[in-house]
Amino acid sequence: MRLPGLVDVHVHMREPGGTHKEDWDSGTAAALAGGVTMVLGMPNTRPAVTDNQTLDEALAAAASKARCDYGQYLGAGPVVPDVSGLAERIAGVKMYLDQTYGPLRLDEMDLWVRHFSAWPVQVPVAVHAEGRSLAAAILLASLADRPVHLCHVSTREEIEVIRMAKQSGVKVTCEVAPHHLFLCEEDAAAIGAGRSEVRPRLARRRDVEALWQNLDVIDCFATDHAPHTLAEKEGENPPPGFPGLETALPLFLNAVTEGRLSLEDIIQRYVTAPRRIFHLPEQADTWVEVDLDAAWEVRAAEMHSRCGWTPFEGWKLRGRVRSVTLRGQEVVRDGQVLAKVGSGRNVRL
Ligand code: DOR
Ligand code: ZN
Ligand code: ZN
Ligand code: ZN
């Protein structure tokens, strides 16, 4: 069975500044191994990507190391930058409206307003906003009459607010991460206290059920691939985040076998809608060969991410990536990543 190359609009590549967790080489190898041929990198790096200079640094690392196609987000900071000369170079703008990993956070709502109105409407704006912040973000984007993309929606109240906003014509889109569809708070004990830290947190069982019941409101699947090492996850102050690039498609394929999703549901949310919302180019001669019948067990030891663990360790899944072809080149074959370091292209060039 052949699928188009997947487009993941929410990944953390950790370069610059966190390359012991992941870099543009290991992270894009993980992407390809999972059938993802295009990634959009988040800006909460060290330094954070907030201006032309820090963007240059992140894009230089990506250009020399990425194995799949990529774009880079700019993080909204306390000073709204001169958008001309920046808007065309970025995948989108990320606004952190609640506390999570890294220094980027916008506390003042008047700053949200200034960013919403400063960026041209064709520049995608994605927000990390949970609960009431999410409702506030929808309101302010709507008042500014510009589209807003809501990252990693995880609860019943969030998805229901989004449904209402869409019904009244607000230009809102959203994504859900696989860990919020396949895990709930009751799984945290088995995963381990430190390891199970993630933002938004693993939700209640009824929240997970509400996401599945409102699948029609979910525009995109995106991993929020957020690698931290095992030492960090099991240390003093465990940073939040799960790796996800190498387990997302297998989890979705397994859900197809279980009758909870269709292949069309996956393609719609993991290729078509991401391209439309983020104005991304089609990738010619690019596809993923999957085996829907292959039964296997998830093992971090076989993965390419540098973080060395997965919250899905030991899960028995049906459905696996056999090979990936990117722009006519076979870049993955049976778990081996063949793509050359630096062969990925910047989607905004
Ligand atoms: O769990 C998370 N980890 N949520 C985020 O929003 C950020 C991410 C990270 O960068 O580690
Ligand atoms: Zn986030
Ligand atoms: Zn994230
Ligand atoms: Zn477009």
C-alpha cells in the first residue's frame, strides 16, 4: 500500500543548543523512518529562533544536516520584529501562550494582539494554548481577522470550543498529537513519572474519547516530537515531551486495522490539510510504502531519534513502513535510513 510522504507541522529538532537530545540529522532520520518527508521545526531552541540572526543559525544547521524537507518556525517574543524580510523565510510564527519547555512565553494579551495583527494573514500562526488560553487565542485571532492554528489539542472542552468557533466561521484550524489519541493519564504510571511528563499533560480517558468522537474537527495530525534524553526524563526536573516521529504512522495504521481510522483519514490529516494550512509545496515522486499486515513490537533501541526512549515501548502494532521514496530517491528501506545528510530542502526557498 502506497501513501504520500507525510507532512509533520510540529517537531522539535533541538538544534541549535540541544543536540545531545536531537539534531537536524538524527531528527530528520527519525522523520523519514516514520514516513515523514517534510517537517516544520519549532523555535524553542537555544538560542530561541526569534529574529533574522537566530533564524540564519537554525536554517544553516538544517541546510547542512537535514535528510528530509523542512521549514523553520519563528518564535514570537516580547518585541514584535520587522516582519518584512522575515515573513517569507519562515514556516510560520509560533506563539507560546502557556508555560512549557524553553524560555518563549507571551504573558500579556496585548502582545498576542500585536503579533496577530503584525504578521500578514498568509503567514501561518500556530499557538501553544491550553484550556481558557485557547479560547482567548481564538477570540483575539478572530478580532484581528486572521487564521490561527491551535497546536496539540488534548481535551474535550478544547475540541468543543474549536467546533463552535468553526461553526460560527472563525478561521481556526487545529492539530492533535498521537500521544493524546493513544494515551491517557492512566498510562502515566506504566510509562514512569518523569518520562510521562508532557505539555499538554496526558488527559483523562473521557478527553481522549472526545477527541476520537470529534475527529471531523481535527484538521491535522502532528507529532509534537519533543525528544529529551532518558537521563533528563528520569532526573531531578524532568522536562516535558515525548518523541513521536517513528511511532505516529504505525499507531495510525494500527488504528486502521482496528477500524478506528481510514487511510483517507490519515492522508487528509497528515498530508493534505498540513499542506493547505501552511502553504507547503507538493513533493514530486515522493511516497511511503507501508505494510498494513506486518505485526511488530515498538523498540526504542531500533529508532533513529537520539533521545533513546519512547512512551510506546513494547506496544504490539500492526502496520509498518517498508520504504520511503523522496523526490525519486529511495531514502528508507526496512528500517535503514539511506538519505544523505544535507539532502533535505528548505520549503521556503
Ligand atoms: O511536552 C512538550 N514539550 N510540550 C511543549 O509544548 C514543548 C515540548 C518541548 O519542546 O520539549
Ligand atoms: Zn506546545
Ligand atoms: Zn511542541
Ligand atoms: Zn497557499
